[in-house]
Amino acid sequence: MNDDTLYEAHPPMFRNNPIGFIAAVILVPVGVGLLILGIWYLSSRSKTLTITNDRLRYVEGILSKNRIELRLSSIRSIRVNQNVFQRLFGTGDIQIYSAGDAPEVTIKGLPDPSRVRELTN
């Protein structure tokens, strides 16, 4: 089994929500901004999507972990949604379906969502 990593990413902070990021930076002198940025940073780093030659792995969580692993051959479809800001900054929301009507993996604000779709087809 060849396990070369083709894609690995966390949701970015600024590119995913530039207005929220600027607002949090403005609030840093008050002290609330550091708390918001810290929680936001931990939240974004706790989600990782990895695509290898034959598998897709999604890991979520800091202390407790939720892991989903799918073979690329079992992925039925991928839905990519992008609002205006996400299109401008190259991010998007991704839903990955393998069987049934509910998505197996849903991740918001992932960089380069079209590349994820290309690698999994």
C-alpha cells in the first residue's frame, strides 16, 4: 500500500472569514480578541483533511479525536459550496458522500476545494 500524501490541509483562519479575523484583531487591545483568536486557532487546527493515493482521512478534535477514513474508490460524490468571500480567497465548504443520502464528511472553509474534488475522482 503506497501512502503518499497528495493533499493535507486545515481550515485557514483569515482566508475563511476575513471580516471575523479583522474584527478579532481589532478587539486584541481590549483583551477579548486574543481569546477569540486563540479559540479560533485551536478550532481550525483541530480539523485535518488528508488525501493519499488510495484513502481520504478526516480527523477532528483536540483532546478526543473523531476519525473518518474512506477509500477513494468508495467515494460516490463530492459537493463544494463557496460564498463570495470563499471564492475570492480560494476556500470552500466540502461534503463527501460514499453511501446513502447523508454526507460522510463535512468540512467548512477548506483551502483549494476544487483540488480536493479532482484528487478524489
